[in-house]
Amino acid sequence: MSGRADTLVVIPARMGSTRLPRKVLLPLAGLPVVEWCRRAAARAAVGPVVVATDHEQIKSTVERLGGLAVMTPTSCPSGTDRVAHAVRAVERARGRRFHSVVNLQGDEPFIRPSTIRAVARLLRGTRPADMATAVVPLADPRRAEAADLVKAVLAEDGRCLYFSRSPVPFAARGASPRFHQHIGIYGFLRAALDRFVRLPPSPLEKLESLEQLRALEDGMEIRAAVVKDRTVAIDTASDLARAARMREKRGS
């Protein structure tokens, strides 16, 4: 898949964040958080990479470090809307339409290039999914109780049946369920991205505050790659401190 030009990787990176303001620009082992994400996407080599932002400082920082960034409206209601806006801007500039789009969150600095490639592969073949994502098996089932850790319920063939902040699936009669943590990456067929952003927020999406449920409620198929990343989404100052310790152990 190396060097494919018909997949675009978009990293939405806004300045505002309720729990950790300016988090995508905060330093982690000498680089802004968003730059670790951009470099992982570049190493994945599934296609061109662009950061979609609402702030000139983020754009200038990305460009200073050698990346491509586009401005998107501050009024975008979600990261996916920001991605769709950026895709249209890049397509207008290049005069062509992409086959698929990978939406990589700008606060996942430990995502592996192999995971990005695995998600992109699910959008290929004779029967590609409308959407793709990635999950990590939870070794410690007690972590499934955390509401900020999103769980995915998978069919045996990798289809995503549900996402929840609750510990799902429920273990009846003493069974031992397999919990999977959802990672902040989504792939879309190009037409599926257009379809998704035209949909209004769905009841389950609003209930769980998980926008991927909008796709499931509309009948879209999402498939997940099961990977082994050790993820740290940077949402709080303690997340950033933990990420810094991990980078130090890895030698950056």
C-alpha cells in the first residue's frame, strides 16, 4: 500500500479543549503532540497527510515542522466535519477526488504506522467497509469500567456491533468477556464520509457522546482492525505526563 495517492490522511487539530487547552501544541519529548501523530501518518505511507485546524498557530507550527495544514471553520461541529471540510479543500486544490480518507485524531501520539495501514486496508478489496477503525484488547478487564475508555463490541468477522462508555459486552452467568478499547482513528470510503456528515446526530450518539454510533444507527458498516498499540490519548495534564514518561523510556 506504500505510496498510494488515492487515500488522504487528515488529522483534525483544534485549539480549544475543555480539559486541556491547546493540547495539540503542548510539548512532548521536544515536539508538539500533533507532530507525533503527523509523523506516524507520514511513516504509514498510505497517502498524503494534512492537518485540519481552526487556528493559525497550529497551521504555522505544522508547516514549520515540514507538514501540510489547511484552515477549517471554528464552527465545525465535530472532528469529522472538520475532516470533511479539509478533504474538500485539498481535492479542489489538487483537482481530483480521493478514494478513501483516514481521520487520525491529533491527540494520539503513540499510534503506530502499522495501525494506520491496517485501517486503510479495510477500505480496500472487493467488499470494503463503509468505515474502518482500530481496537486494542484490554488485558485488565477492570479498566473496562472507566467511562472515558470507549469499548467496542465486535462480531467474529471484525464488524463493529456497538461502541459504549459502559463495560460491554455484559458477562452473563460468570462468563469472561473480551473487552476491546477503541482507538481514535477512523477510515471512510469517500462517499461514506459525505453520507456521514449529512446525517444529523443520532439518539444513541447523543446519549453516549460517541459520533461513530451515528453511522451504525444509519446502517453503515464499520470494521475494526485488532492491533496491539499502547495508546495514550492526551486529554488531561496527567495523560501528558504519562506520555512523557513513556517517551522517555522509549528514548523518544
